[in-house]
Amino acid sequence: MNDETLTTEAAEQAILSILIGYEFALDDIDIKPEHFSSDYLRAIFAELLIQIADGKGTSIFTLHEKLSDVVTIAELAAIAECHQHSQRPLKRLCAQVVDRYQSRQLHALAGRLGTLAFEDSPIADRIDKAQAEIAKLVTTQDADEWVDSHTGAMKHLELIDLRESGANRGISTGLYDLDEMLDGGLQRGNLVVIGARPSMGKSAIALSIGLHVAQQYHVGFISMEMSVSDLMDRQTAILGEISISFIKRPSKGLDYSRLVNAVEAAKHLKFRISDKSGLNILQVRSKARALKRRFGLDVLVVDYIGLMSGTDPRMPRAYQIEEISRGLKSLAKELDIVVICLSQLNRGSVEKAGQIPGLADFRDSGAIEQDADVATVIHREIMANPAAGTEWANYGLMRICKNRQGRCGDVHLHYEGEQTKFRAWHGQPPSKDQSRGKGFNA
């Protein structure tokens, strides 16, 4: 019997069977306990959700511990073995179960409308009641789509009260001037794009921010450019304040006490890395949802957008980038997280002598600057112009070119090359007068 001809209960049991064997497949489906037709299957699915979210694994034995008064171990074993243990038909099975749930709802509604048709109340009232009943079949997502201005204002007043009390604030980046420009730090639901030419420090600033944020919040770092080993070198250098050269070649004089300090500091961070390359937006979405469900997720860093692929590689690259940037923005809103995405800039940006790149220099597509809530570029004059004086050796500039909810402007940064990290700049930044004749123009 193929999946299309399964009875409702058989289809529901097949879903449970697949999820018991492939619990991570839950991230790719949208189904709720109320969609199940039988009370005992509904109870099994609800308990599955709890145990999968707990992240400690699930089996017929862990399920039976909680559901011994609902189902026997033999019945659970039969359910677990009822499918061919392939997750491929899961979405199709879920669609069937949801369709049949809606059909049952519609059938029940037909009975209520039949009774309503023969009532003695005015026909206008009965039509109004019928429309109200039909409206109840609309999904919760559609029903919550519209918010009237007064309800929205009242809810927003509660948010403002939380901001005032400090209970709801932005996520600090550890770069104080940047937090000030962003009115308290990174804001949930936002897509933040950081652009730069190679060797300017895109990955370094993303890792610097990510490790600071991870002291309090959950951070996921998707690195499609560097391996986990390379990122661990950088993480150790930043946390232990060690020269990365000593980490790569310990014989040069590695201070092992600092190395131990770095390992101890890492133990307390909520920081997780994936170095799988060539991901498309659907794969990134799936990985992010799984991470949020299993461990929590507040900030997702994607390094970098140019190494992501489109879902249809036959389409023009500009179209693929548009699909990716739009998907990352939707992901930020859907999961209520911050997404920090790194991007290359066009080669032409380095040919503008004395100029700092801007929005128009983002590579491949204008969709990045359109979808981003915050768009920034990183510029280090010493890299663009090696003839610049020593006063520029550690200076970095982050220019906020777009800020949908706030100010644009410049953030002065200190780059510690030996440790590949950025921190806040203290004191006066290098001036144009110091670099007159060296081609610098802020």
C-alpha cells in the first residue's frame, strides 16, 4: 500500500514511526497535535515534541515511561515499526493528515450550517454567523496576520515599558560605539550585513562580536569559508589573548597558561560552529531551526553569502543572491533572532583611491542592501594603502551605510592583528591631516 492510499490512522502512525527514527526531521514539517484524529496518537505526538525539544533522545521506552496509562509498550513498538523507516515521504504524509483534519472540521461545520439554515432569526444574522464559523477554519497564522492600530499600540506600550526597565534591550556587541549607533545593540528580527574586501577583517569582526554575545546569548556560526580547526585557532587567540602565530607554531614560545585560560573561557560560552560549505537558504533555515530547538539560538552568523548556493543553480547569480538575502531576512523574523551575514564587496571598490566603500559596492546584487536592516562596511586604511603611516596600523573603520531604525555613521575600531580580533577604539582616531598626501579620504 503506498502513502497516498493510507487510512488516516495509518498515515498518522507512519508520521510517528518516522519521527521516532528520525527526530531531526521534525524541523522540516508543520504539524500540531490537534491534527491527529485519535486521542492516543495525539498524546504520543505531543510527548514526542517534548522529548525531541529536550534534546536527550527519544525511544519507545522513554515514550512509554510518560504514556503508560495511554498506550502499551507493544503498541508503541508496532507504531515504531509500521513504516519503512525513510523520512522522504514525511512532508507528504503530514500534508495528508492536515488535509484530512481540515476536512473533518469542514464536515462538522456543514452540520452546524445546516442547522443554522432553518433557524428563525433574520437571514442577515444567520449569514453573519455562517461567515464567522467559516472564518474559524482559517489557520492561526492567517488569523494573526492583521493587527488593528489600537491593539498594536497597547502591546507596543508594554514593550516600551520593558525597554525602560531594562528587561528588553538590544544584544550588546561588545563594541560600545556600535551599540550606541544601534540604540542598544543588535535587535531581534534584523538582518545585519557586514561587507568588506578580502583581508579587511569580515570574519574577525564577526567572530569578535559572536564570542562576546555568546557570554550571555546562544550564537550559531555557519562558516563556509574556514574550517572548525581554523576558527578554533582564532577563538583561542581571542579568548587567551595569544598571538595566533604561537598557536599555529607552538615551538615559537606559546604561553600554555594563557592556552588553558582560553579553554576555560570557552567552556562557559554558548557558541556553536558548523563548517559545512555550499549551503542553500533551505539548508541554512533547517540548521538554524534545529539549533534553536535543541540548544537555543539568539544570533546566527553566516560567513559568507557569496559561498552560499541558490536552490536553482541554473538561475542567474544575482537572482540566487536575492533569494538568499530575502530568505535570511525572513529567517530572522521567523525565529526572532539576529542574523549577521558577511558579504564581499566588488573589486571596483578598491580602485576608488581614498574612498571608503558604500552600499553600491556590495557584490552580485542590490538585494542585499535592500533586504538588510543594517548594512555596514569594514575598511582598514593600512590594508588599502600600505604606504599609510604607522598611526593607521591598528585602526579600523566600520561605516554604517544603512540603518533602517536609526542613525548612520562611523564607528572607530581597534584591530589586534596578532589575535585577529576587533575591540573598541579609545582616544582620537587618526586624522586626515596625519595622512595628507597618502590618499586617505574618510
